[in-house]
Amino acid sequence: MITMLVTYAGDADTPFDRDHWINVHFPLVRESWAPYGLISAAGFFPQADGAGPIAVGVVNFRDMAAMEAALQAPETARVMADVAIVTAVQPQRSVLQPL
């Protein structure tokens, strides 16, 4: 399994539609990327006392090839367009390699 972290940075004043992200965006991610090897997708909101991460998505794929296929899939344009509905912040992706 390979994990992709999707991190949004900001502060208390950064607009971020939490309800849309959890209830619309993640179902869209699951629907779009499941055929390519998505295992699970979830998000959380770190407790913060200033600027830093305001939301983190944890997206698990079967393997690196599955993640790469999903990111290159035509459905990914729809996933990325939906991010713009959630926030103007550009997410940062990082990949956690298995131990």
C-alpha cells in the first residue's frame, strides 16, 4: 500500500469549506479513483494555534502504479476542479513510502 498525503496550509482566516470537502469531495475522490486502485480516502483537521496545516487528506492506493494511474486518469480533472470549490489554497502532495 502507498499513502498520499494532501496538505492544505493556511490560518484561521483561510476560507475552507469543511462540509463540502468531507461530504462531496471525498465521495468524488472515491468514485473517481477506485477503478485505478484506491483503497481508502479520508480527511482530518489538525488542531492548530496559528498558521500551518488546516486540513490533511490521507489517500491510500494499492501501490505506486495505482496512484500514478489515478493521478493521470481523465477523472482527476474533475477532482481537481472540485478543490477550487473547497478553497483557493493549492494543496501539497507527499507520498509516504512503506517501511
